[in-house]
Amino acid sequence: MKKSSLLVISLLLTSSCRPVWLNTIDPPGPPEYQLGWEDGCDTGLGAEGEWYYKLMYGFKKRPEMAANDQYKQGWNEGFTFCRFSLDSSQTPGRWEDVGFGNGF
């Protein structure tokens, strides 16, 4: 019983995290840029993802950072990167794309 409850708890805790490949990215730049990148990335995931991504991430843009150019640049780049990274990870591949011709 303890193992199953521990498994359920760990799955619930990790289900609200970003996709694994996005956790390995540490955007270079000043703290304002990094904050903008994180907020833009979350917004991009919410824009491109299924309903659960929209529920978890949504739209993030801090009004107090509206005049900061570093934040805006980081937000735009994070949004674009995460949105298209999620889109390419959800698109089913074809064997022709891998180089196997028409499959096996």
C-alpha cells in the first residue's frame, strides 16, 4: 500500500512540471532576460499544448516588466522556442523522415 501511494504522489508532483527536455535549458543572459524566457516558455506551452497544458501554464507576462527590453526579448524567444519545441514533439513522425523509405 505504501509503494502504490508513494507512486501516486510522485506522479502527481511531476505531472505539473515542464517537459523534460525543457528543464535542461538554462537561457544565458541577465536575470531579466531569464525571467522573460521562463514566462514566455510557459505561455508558449499553454498556447500550443493540449487542455492540460493550458490549465497548467496559461498566459504569463509581468506588467511591471513591460518597459524592460531584456525581459521582452527573453519572453519572445522563450515563447517561440517552447511553442515550436512542443509542437515538434507532438507531431507523429513518419518512417520516410527517418530514412527507411516506406517503412519495413
